[in-house]
Amino acid sequence: MTKRKARTEAFNAARRMQGMDPEPPKPPQSAPFSMTKEQINGLQLGGFRGRVSVASTAEGAQRAANSLSGCRMLGFDTESKPSFRKGETHRTALLQLSSDRHAALFRLHGTGMPSALRWLLETPKITKIGQGFDHELKTLKKEHGVVGRGFLDLLHIANRLNCTPKSVRGMAAIFLGVRISKSAQMTNWERHALTEKQERYAATDAWICLKIYEEMRRRGLAQAPVMKG
């Protein structure tokens, strides 16, 4: 028996001797940054409603990257064709960068890594915000020689705050009060033309990281290291 439990039982015994009912147990308090799956599923669906541009050529990627070069912060994510066999891997098919109103989707099979896009990923002057992106950055370095700088991982903040769950979907629910769809996650990102559903999904995944971080900053919770390279 723990000391705490022993003190509680002694306290209740004294109450019974005085003709009083034992003290009722206190209901467990939920963690301040925690939501159940059922609570998340009950939230209103949210998503990116701004302009989405899809770059499939080096020239298009150069223009899209240049349009984001004046931003101070961008949401970041990547997508690859899902693997269903052991040992099967695929190159990064899509790279997403999003400001508050404009999401640029780079189809890397066609665009390669033009100079303006490389600059966005390697400059420490623009903070790129994502979640659990270590493997993604290592893959981009292996495939395109990109040395990521200025990246901030929401997972560091989620771990410090003991968020449950720590996924992008979980943090969107906890900090923004919205549910984001993951229904397009396991679709074919190498198909000839992306569907509108894929485009909105990809744009939302990058944009929502930016919005989560902005809300964390507003609450004074956003202390996290920024990757210098």
C-alpha cells in the first residue's frame, strides 16, 4: 500500500467514526493536451482553402518556389507512393510547401530540384515547419543532395507538452479544434495527374503544420530548436 493510499484510508476511517460518509474519489483529470480518437472524430472537418499550384516541370517549380521566397515561415511535408511489399521503397514523389494562402506542390519526378526550390529548403532565413521529418530530409539529401536548414519539428514541442496523440491530425485537433482527413494518404502519388482530393490533402498537410505552430506561438508554447544544417 502506498503512503498516499494509506493516508486516504485513515482519513476515511476517521470520517466513518464520526458518522460521515467516506470522501468520494476524485474523477481523473484529462491531460491538457490530449484528445481521444472519439473526440477527434467528433470535430468539424477542416482543410486548406487557399490557392494550390502544382508544379510538374523545372520551370513551373522555379516559378512556384520564387512565389514563396518572401515568406518568413512555411508549412512542409512530402509524399511518396505507398509500399505494400517488404523491402519495397519509392522515391519522394511530392514535396509540399505552404504559406497561409498559397500551397505549392512540387512533383519531383518531373521538376527535379531547381535552384529556387533548393534555396527554400536550404536557407535558414525561412522557417519550415513540419512533423517528424527526419527521414524525409535524409531521403531528400540522398535523392537530390539537399541539406535542409531552418526546419522546425512540431514533434519536439508535442513531446515536451506530452501531447496525445502527437500526429499532425492529433495536434490539429488539440490546438485548432479541427479534424483533418487522412483518406488520401495511401493513394498513388506517382499517378500521371493528381486528383483534386490528393491536391487538397497534400496542401492541407503542409498548411496545417504552419497553423498549428502559429497557435502554439500564440499560447506561448512554441519553444523548439530550429535545424541549422
